[in-house]
Amino acid sequence: MNATRKKRLSKFGFILGAFLFLLSGINAISEGQYVFAAIQILAAILNIGMLFQFNNARKRQIGEMLIFLLNSIIALVIAIQYIQSGTQGIQYVWLVTALLYLVVMLIKKRKTSSSNA
């Protein structure tokens, strides 16, 4: 996969993450969970922020790792919230999302470590 395609795929991931967290944040507002909504909307904003260019490639890699970790934690919290509320099905989507963010983070970390060695 060439570098341009990887950048597009990465940007798509951040756009998708921002969209999902924004929708979930809006849903949390409608349920009166304002703090939880604010955290999700902040995650959406941070994902959108990753679409902009960084001057330093190392800073971008660290930023991506932190955003992936944050996304994973927030997706896990959303899944737990759905489990506690007794919904059927949607919690599994958020659990898979949390797991996928962790997997992507570990793959990127591994590639970064192997390219630095």
C-alpha cells in the first residue's frame, strides 16, 4: 500500500471516529448525560484535529497513538453504558470498535518501533 493510500485510510478512520462520537454525544445530550456528551464531543473534535498536518512526523505518531487509545477507552465506556442500560446488540458494536482501535494502535506502534530499529 503506498503512502498516499495509507494517509487517505488514516484520514477516513479519523473522520469515521469523529462522526460516531459526535452522534453518540448528541444522543447523550438528549438523554441528559451532559458530562458524558461533552467527553464524546471532545473526542470527535480531537479526531477532526488529526486531519490537519503536523510539522513533525514523530509528534503526529504520538498524537495518533493517544487518539487511538482515547477512542478505545471512550468506545469501551459507551459499550459499558449500553450494557448497563439493558440495550440489545449495540453494545457489541462498541466493544468491537474499542478492540479495533486497540489493534490499530498496537500495529502502528509495532511498525513505528520496527522502522526506528
